[in-house]
Amino acid sequence: MSTIKERLQTLGLTLPKAAAPVANYVPFVRTGNLVVISGQICFGADGTIAAEHKGKVGGNVPAEAGKDAARLCALNILAQLEAAVGDLDRALVQCVRLGGFINAAPGFSAVAGVMNGASDLMVELLGDRGRHARSTVGVAELPLDAAVEVEALFEVR
């Protein structure tokens, strides 16, 4: 069993099935030793977005629920990465960058704390390989009324 899988189990988590695109794009692109993961929204293990993860963070979605949604996005990112490379422990070199989009209520500016849900999970699961550069922005709307969407860039072998 891989170290990443063991860490997932310790946290009571499993990688979901890699989600199919919801529009005209591919879920990941591998070029050389880089894998770009398209934005992943906060689908749960059942492939749906829970009611508490739909809408505006800082409005009908509390910041803590937004942070949980970002964590789900990170799990979906890792599922896509596994689909791209197979064994994460053997292939993963580094999480290079995460980009976070927070469906923010007007005036809600604490988007960095929400995005920490994804960033913290990457470090919990990947250790130093999970430390990354990051951008986080508040946006007016996201697909399927998701509270959070996260995209990623990884270096792989």
C-alpha cells in the first residue's frame, strides 16, 4: 500500500472516482514531466455536490463549510492525478501550484482561509511534496453553483 493511500486511510478518506468533465475540456493534460489538472469542484464521494457546498461562501455557505469544500476539491484533484499517472507514490515529484476560486458573497474577503482546506490536505497527504505556490480569488459564480473550484499543476516522473 502506498504512503499516500495509508495517509488517506489514517484521515478516514479515500480518493473518489475521477470526475468526468462537465463541459468541453479534458480533466488533465500531461506534457513532459508536468501534469495540469483542470479545475475540480467539490464533488463528494457520491459524485454530487452536497447542499452545504453549494452557493456563496460568506453568504449561505459558512467559511468552515467552504474550507471543507476546498478539501473535497483537493481529493478530486488527486483522483485526476492518479488517473493521469497511475501510482502516485512512484510518479509524484511535487505539487507545484494550486489555483483556488471561491464563490464568494459580496464583501467576503477571507478567501485565503477557505483555500487552506485544499492546501492543508496536500501537505497532510504529500508532506514536503505537497508544499506549493498558490493563487486564490473570489469569484461571482462557479459551475453547478459549487462553493469552491481548485486547479493544480504537478511535477511527475
